[in-house]
Amino acid sequence: METLRRILPALLIAAAILAAWELYCVRAGVSPLLLPAPSDVARALVANRGEIAGHALSTASVTALGFSVSVAFAFLASVALHFVPPLERGLMPLFVVSQTVPLIALAPLMILWFGFGLLPKMLLVVLVTFFPMLVSLLSGYARAAQDHLDLLASMGAGKVALFRRVYLPSARAAFFAGLRISGTYAIVAAIFAEYAGARRGIGIFILSAKNNFRADLVLAAVVVSSVLTLGLLGVVRLIEWLSDRRRGHHAPR
């Protein structure tokens, strides 16, 4: 019930927008080639559900693999930068610069260097998503309670023990925040990589629909990409919830 109360305003606003969109298309007589009504998009989605599902599965697979690699890479990089401060001073500017390169330039280069297989799409997802997680983890480490550090250090705890017992728990909330931020970009990065060059995926479906002047199919693909993104964020929320329950179960009473 609490979850329903939180999402109800968004659902009502979305329903109002869709109703106004549908009404405008019907009353104004807008050509479906220019602006299909939500009902036209829904019909196109149902009529082409098999083909769209195949492309969506390809995009979801690429995203899942790339995002998993990105999470692992961001965590390992954060550990390295935390334990070796000169490394952070040397590499962080390069990481920041990497985020200024536009996707429209990166995607064709990835295809040119690595072909049309899985690797270029996965790498693009990694490049787009790892930086928010890295920054979130490092900011979480920086918020570690100094009194806890001093207490454990006075008891003879080494750097590894301090990291595991103080720094890592203090970064937990920031880590999940970084996951949610990165998750919103992961599907988009995969679709953009497919759009630049691939054999299957939502990006290829959008390109084909655009070339055939099927605005309804383009918008249907947009709906599917939004659902995939929400699904990924839902998985992140579920992992965070399970982590909360586990922490509560093991918490001292």
C-alpha cells in the first residue's frame, strides 16, 4: 500500500498525458505518420510483439553483461584509488575527461575497432555507466566516521580491516545511489551502440522503423526501452531491499 501511494501521483500524471495525447490526435486529425496516438502505438506493439521481444532480449543481454562488468570495474577501481591516493590524483582527471566524449563519436569508433559483435556494445555500456558508480563509491568512502576509524585503529586494525569494517559500510548507500543513476543510462548506451552498428537490438529495430516511416513502431520501441530501464532499476531496488533485510537480520539485538 505504501508503494502504491508513492507511485500513484506519477501514474495519474502519466494517464492524464496519454489521455490528452490521444484526444489531441483524434480531434486534430493528425496523421499517424507524423504523430501516432497512444492507441496506435499500443496496437503496433501488440502486432509486432514477437519481433520486438527478440530485439529487446538482445539489448537486455548486452546491457546486463556490460552493466555487470561496469559494476565490478567501478568497485575494483574505487578500491585501488582509495588505497593509493596518488593513483586517484592521476587517474580521476582522465576518468572525468572520458565522460566529456560524446556517444555519437564513441559508438562508431567502437564498431570500427571491434566490429559488430558483443564487445563494442558492452564496452560502450561500461564507459557510460562506470563513472557515476566510481564517484559514488569514493564519496561514500570519504563519509566514513572518523571516530570509528580511530577506535578500530587504536585496537590494531590494519588498512584492510578498516576498509572492510568502516569504509565499505559507509559507502553502501552511495553505491546503490550510483547504481540507480548508472542504470538509467545503461539501456540508452546499449541502444545507441546498436544504432551505430549491430545485427540485432532495439537500436536496429528503431533504425529500421525510422527508415520505413513507421513512427508508431519507433514509439513502441521507446516504450520497450523505458520498460527495460525500469526493469533494471527494479532489480537494483530488489538487491538493495534484500541487502537491507540481510543487514537487519544480522544486526545485533
